[in-house]
Amino acid sequence: MSADANARPRTTWTSSALADALARDARAVERYSRHLVLQPHGAQLQRALSRARVLVVGAGGLGCPTAMYLASSGVGVVGVCDGDVVELSNLHRQIGHGVARVGELKCASLKSTLEALNDGVRIVTHACFVTPENVVDLIREYDVVCDCTDNPRTRYMLSDACAGTTTPLVSAAAVGFEGQLSVYCAKREVIDDGVVRHTPAPCYRCVFPTPPAAGDRGTCGASGVLGVVPGVMGTLQALEATKTIAGIGESMCGKLLVFDSMSARPTTTLNVATERNPKCVRCGDAHFDVAKYDYDAFLSTPCPTAFVARDDDCIARGGLDVHAAPPHGPGASINAEMQANGPWTRVTPREFDARAFDCVVDVRPSRLYDVAHLEGSISIPIDALDGDTARAVLEKYIHASDDDEPIWKSVCFVCAGGNNSQRAADWFAQTATGKRARVYDLCGGLAAWRRDVDATFPQLS
């Protein structure tokens, strides 16, 4: 008998439950044994998982636990799509990354974590963001898509693509202390031999035909999030994907789970649409080409909300419109003509010196100001800027002399990324008080300040 024969015992068994998985991983039966002995669906469950291909879009707070549980459970192929890099501010909730991977692509970082959890599954990375041009090709090779993103643009794009291919879309959201979960675009149908097929179901547009107002488009960066909340929602998302793949349990298709982490009864399940809306622009008769659809135009026409009502009242009182396009353009852009002839001026971070201004006004929400702000600045959130209290504060800095000759004092507005500071400066420069001042805003906001001047300033949004 050869030495090799002594070292390697002869296999005397096989498994009809895991034939596909065993072809990839000789330890599959032992690895998934706690699944296989589940009654009554164990073998059906693991067989379906081992054959499945799931795309996880977003490798952040939701995507990390979703992908980690799917990979460790034995999903045959897990795709991870994300074009972003790991940042220190991610780590309190994005458990698939670590300090040593700050600056690394999130999809590559999460792939390393998944392969360490389970070397018997295939991990495919897509180092890109979802766009109208690539979304259909991204989802084409997958059986289930998990939307683990935090912005309406990507949610609608994924839903539009999945609706066109009748691909189940397991969608979750987490912001602040709350979360939501549902399944869109396809409902499952279990055939007699245990095979699952999918038939058309309401898409995200059927349930939410108009996008949220700009002020309601909360992201973790802008609104904050309790670290464990995306963990809970991502775990529930992995559970729902598992049920969808295997055809077991009650589906969340046609239902919306609402999670409140501060409640002693944290989950509520609401009934939503169970059939496609014939008036839906994606599911109805008037289908459109996702690659050519104008998502910018669609997202610029939000539905009315309480937030908008408050801002409309503000607009009626003084003209400050927090939904208006930034006059110079987004972020750090500068319109040369406006810079030369406009009623206010942009200053770059390297030009900015707080001591050169009589007043520096931080228009971010007060909770962000409290965490970190420029020395010498004062806090007046933009949605309060047109109020009587804020006007009185600004009037203290800009006032007329005894002989009514103007004293030209200076005010500079600061925000997170250079958009709201423009809106604030443009509004203030046209008020009676502002016309007696030199008005500026910090070009690119505190994000540019961090990038160009002080890298220690925390990245909060």
C-alpha cells in the first residue's frame, strides 16, 4: 500500500442533498450539517442555496451582514458591488471591514472577509457604482438581488432593472434608529418537486411612485445611524433572501417590515401592494429603457411631505429655498461670471481665515455642529436661518453706524459640502441686513476644508 493511500482515506459515502456543493467543497456536509438536519426543509434549503447566485449591491452597513450570512450559509456565488472605499467612519457598523483596510475598495475588503468565512463559495466583485448604463448587465447573471444601498437613485435603478427581468429584489434601509425591509419585482412559486420559479410582482415604483423630498432623503452620513440597526436589517435581509431562494416560509413580498430599535416591540409589518400597478411607468404598458431613463429629472420632482411644507412656509416668509439648485453649481464649483459680479463671493479653503470675518455661520444641523465645527463659527441651521431669532443674531454682526452710513462687515457661510452654504449666502445677500455686508461662502464646504487644509477634521457626512 502506498504512502498516499495511507494518508488519504477512501471516501465511502455521498450526499444527494449536496451534490453541487460537494463538487466545490469536500467538507460541505459537515460545514452545513446544522442546516441539513433542519426539519422539514433542511436538504431542500441547502441544495437551493448551493445552486444560487446572489448579488449584494452595497458593501456597507447592510451589505456586510447580508453578504456574510449568505456566504457562510453556502450560497454558491455571492456578488458584491460597490465602488467606494473603506473609511474610518464606516467601522462602527460595517462589520465586514477593519482598521487595516481603511482606504481599500469595499468590495475587495468584503471579499477577503467572505472568503475567510467560507472558502467553499465563489465571491465575485464588481468595483463600480450602479448606473443606468450598467445596472441591467450587473443583475443579469444573478437569481436574487439584495439592495443594500442608502440612496433613492440606486433603489429605483435596481428596481427598474429587476422588474424587467422578474428578478426578486430584497430591499432594506437603515437610518437613525429605524429600518425597513420588503421584497419587490418578483414573487415566488414553488413547483411540486421543490423547484422555485418567480412571477411578476409589484416593483419599488408601484409602492413608491414618487421619490422622497430632498430633505427626507436621509443617508447614514447625513442623518446618523445607530451601528447595530443596519446589522439587524442586513441580517433580516439575508434571511429574506434565503427564504426567497429556497421557497420556504412566508415571503415579505407585498409587505413592508418597519423596525424601531427604541421600541420594546420593535417590528411592525404593513400590507402594501400585492399586484403590479397598471399605471406604474415601469410595470405598466409604457415600459422604458433603463439605460436611457432620466433619473435626475425624476428625482428632482419629489412628493410633498411635512418637511417640504415647513420649507414652503420658510420660502413664503423670506425666499430661502433649501431645494433650489446651488447658484454656482454643486459642491466646490465656481461660476466665473457670478464670482465677478454677484452679490456674494466664494472663498476656497486655502483662502479662508475665520479671523478675517466678523461672523462665520455654520448652517449644518446643530447635532453636526456640536460634534465638530470650525473655531469661531456660530451655529444657525439653514432651516432656521430665515427665522426671527436667526435674523436677530445676524443683525448683531451687521448694523448701521450712528450717522446711518453702512459699516461693511463680513459674513461667511459654511456647510458640509458647499451646497447649502451657497443657498444661505445667496439668500442672505439679498436681504436688507445682507445688503449692508460683504457676504461669502466656503467653497466645497467642510469636506474641502478637510481635504485641502486640515485632514484631522472629522468626516461626518
